[in-house]
Amino acid sequence: MYINKLIARAGFLLALILFIVFPPVISAGGVREADTAQDVRADPISDGPASGASNYRQRLGKTIVKEEDFFSHELDTYVRYMPSRGAAAQAGRISIVDSATEYSYTVKVLGGLPVEFGLGAKYIGIANTTSVKLPPHLTRVSFGVETTVPFLTVKDTYFTVGLAPMFSTDNWGVRSSALSLTQRYFLIRQASDSLTLIAGVFISPHENDPIMPILGFIYKPNDKLTFNIIPKQPEISYKLNDKLTLFSQADITMDEYRVDKEGLKNIALEYNEIHAGAGLRYKANENIQGNIVVGGVFNRSIKYRRDDYGKITVKNGVYTELRIDIKM
């Protein structure tokens, strides 16, 4: 944990220096795609120092995405099913249904600076026949506020601050003992029309590794291909046409919940897994799109922080996921 803190801080400081001295690639007369878009259904991004900040927004499961058009209301939801698999080194099986929903509302203030407010809920249903006693479900309620502002006077560079208090329990509880004030601080460097660099830290006080680095990039070499290589959900996508997009993605889950166990309350339970899969995205119109994904799930474990309370390592398996995004 101490090493992770050092890595995160060193990476952030190094990135800060590189972002400041990196020479801008966009010429003074350059024009971005978002500035030329003429879609009457979306709010065009205004000129000025905050114009580029509105391009970057947080999404359910994604640290940051780059969007050409601005919508005030967005609703993201997914359901992920992992069929029954055996537990390693012990008898019994586990199947899991993971679902989450997030609603966000974004307003522009002070000449166009975006401020995003969010409300989210997550539910994990667990069917368990092993000897380790687990709650039948895990729940999370989260609230959030985030803004992206120009970074000092550095051209094409922005700074994002995000705060998201969340309550992770086994009964939808909203109590102080389950509160974790997660935080995100990172720099965004628009190095060119096709390349965006990201560097910062993610802080989650209750977890075993409370400070994790955020390092990655968004690269769009042409109108069809996009690399969004940013934790915790990197993605590579290829646009087949205006309606269909092929993509591959990975997802890392390292969550902690406060649960009840045999009369004891507020016991730390860790839920860890890695997903990797491929899917198809269908864009019905400018406001609605859906994804379907099939892939594998690896390195799964559900364990109490206290070793004597028990641990389950789940064998590798498959998953399917359906996601719907609505913008208004």
C-alpha cells in the first residue's frame, strides 16, 4: 500500500511537469470537431477558455470519455450475468448478477465551465453454496459532483476534480460507518486533435489500496478507430457505420463493502474480479444507444478482510452484459 502511494504521487508529479512543458500540437488557428458540429439537438460548446472542458465527462464505469456534443441529462444502466462456477480449493458454487444505474445532470456556470451532479445505485446478487457465509446481496448508493476547469494558463490543458461519497453495504444502508468519500484528481492534456493524455490519482479511503494512479490516453487516429486506454475500463472501438460500433474492453473491480456477519456489524468484505470481452454497440439515435458484451471473468475473489472470517476464490468463467445509455 505504501508503494502504491509513492507510485501514485510520483506519477502525478511527473505527469504535471510533462503536461506543462509539452508543446501544444494544435495550431492557433486549428479547429476541433466539437467546434464545427452543427447538431441542433445538442447544445454546442461555446468558445472561450472553458470550451474544451465541456468535451470531457465521467461515465458509469469509465473514468473519462470525450464527447463532441453536450447533453444536460444522461442515464446509464447495465446488467451483467456471471453463471454458476465452482470455488477453488473448496466445495460449492457461486453465481453472480451485477447491475448498476447512474443518472447525471450537468450545468454550465461561469462562462461555460461544466459541473456534473450524479446519483448512482449498484446491486450485486450472490447465489452461494460454499461453506463461507456471504450476504445474499451487496448494495451501493453514491452521490457525486465533478467539474473540469482550464489548468492555470496552460493551453489545451484542464484539471478535473471529482468527489463522490458512497455507502457500500449489504442492505442499502446509508450510515456513517459505511461512508467512503472517493475522490478523483487528474490533468487532461489535449496534445493534438487526435490525442488526449490523462494523469492523476483516485482516492478511496476505506479500501486496502486507498490511492491508485490514473494514467492513460485517448487516441483517435481517424473517424472510425478510438483507443480509450484509461483505467478502470479501457476500451478499443471501431465504428462500422453511423449505427454500429465494434469494441473490446476490460474492467477491473476492487470494491469493499461493510456487511453484517453472524451478529457482527460493519465487517469489511472485499469483492475483486477482472473482465475482458468484446461486443457490439447500437446507436438508435442521438439520444439512445445500447451495448451487448460477451467475455471472460478472471481472478475472482470474495473475501473478508479478516482472514479467519473466510475467503472464496471463484474459478474463471464467462459473462454477458447489456448496457443502455440515454442522453437528453
